[in-house]
Amino acid sequence: MEAAASPVTSGLYVTDIGYFHEAEHHYRDRPEGCDSHILMYCTEGSGWYELEQGKTCKVQPGNLIILPAHVPHIYGANTEEPWSIYWFHLRGEHAHAYIESLISQQITTMPPAKAQRWLELFHECYGALETGYSLQTMTFASQIIGYMLGLLAYGSYASATDNGVMTSKQAAEYSVQYMLEHLESGVTLKELAAHARLSVPHYSQVFKQVTGHSPIDYFLRLKIQHSCRYLDFTDWTIKQISSELGFSDPYYFSRLFSKMMGQSPTDYRNQSKG
């Protein structure tokens, strides 16, 4: 596959992707495992899976199934209430590290707010790959999948510590996740502090200590970082991109982009990449 040979996509790329709605009789038995890593997310119904140790794990809505490559496994939908699942197969030089990170963090579920954003990204990736597996499309899909895996990896911080209070790092990371889920709109400092369950002064101090940036500055940087994907992989106008990311004034967006990136959005788009 061309994606495996390209330096842009060889680290992580999708070999198969799909969605099964109420997948009655869905069953797979792979005694030798699969050549690719498999990740599945259940939105409705129920099912089950077994890994090589023989332990059967039940799957309910909101559950993730992570199956490392070359590991024997069996899985299937329940007969009475078959699952609806989103799934993809991954390969690449860095795919194993992504999967191992998710497994080590014991990430098996997604909260509803995160799942909504994750599924939006899935559909974006799926829609792109429906047009074919050209290198340009695979590059776009690779970036989306990396983002999706990053969102999952960021899921472990949301739980509190043993005494019920999040550490400074957890609070900041929890807040960053909230920012990622609201890139297409706006957030206020008061809103971010409330979401982190901290007062505004304490939240601002903690966030800057952990990230090196004030909360709103960090949020704007995330928006600009996300805008680079649109500049790289779409033919949207600057006005369309700025509107997609919640900027009512495209001129303000362009000035902010130039300040943070050292060049205008147009110059960034026109430069050679890859």
C-alpha cells in the first residue's frame, strides 16, 4: 500500500473502516489474530469479545474494544439485542505505541460529550476514504485517526484521584479536552473554570503552570492548529475556515494566524509540505 511507503503516513494509517447497524449474526473468530490493530466502538445494543486469555468481556453502548494485532480473539453481537458498532483497522510504525498506550491506561469507555466529537471525526474520516485510497486521502485520514486516538488517550485524566480531587495536571488536561470539544464555538474563562470545578483565579494559575499559557490563549492556539488541517486538506476559503472554527471576523482570524504561525493563512497553504 502506498500509505505504508510514504513518510507522511507510514507511522499510522487505516486499512479498513466501517459501521455496522444492529449487526445481527456479526461474529469473528481469529485464532491467529489480525494483521492490523482493531478498534471498535459500540453505540447501541450489546455484544462480547474474548482475547487469548479466554476471559469474556461484555460490551454495552459507550464501550470500546481494542484488539492488538496478532493477538487471538473472538467477538460477536448478542442475538437478542445486536450491537451497532463503528470500527477501523490500523497499521503503521507507530500504531502499536498508540494501542499499547490505550491498553495501559485501561481506556474502555467514552463519555457522551467526547463520543459525539469522536464520531464526528469518524464520519469525516469515513467520508474521505469513501472517495478512494489515494495518498492525499490517506494523509487526511491518518491525521484524523491520530486525533481520534489522542482524544481517547486523553480520557484517563477525567477521573478524580483517590481523595476525590483532581490534581493540577488532571484539571488542566480535563479543561483541554473541553476546549477540543468546543473548537467550533467559543468558551469563556468563567465557563472553563466552572468545568474544571475551580475558581477563576485558581484555575488560571493552575492552567498556566501546567501548560505555559493562559486558558484563552491556549484555546486560540488549538483553533489555529486545527485550522492548519483545513488549509492542508481542503479547498475551503479563509472565510469558510474561520467561520467553521467560530471566528465571526475572518480578518481577525488571519491576523491571529499570522501572529501565531509567523505567516498568513494563504502563505501557509501555498508552501510545499510533506
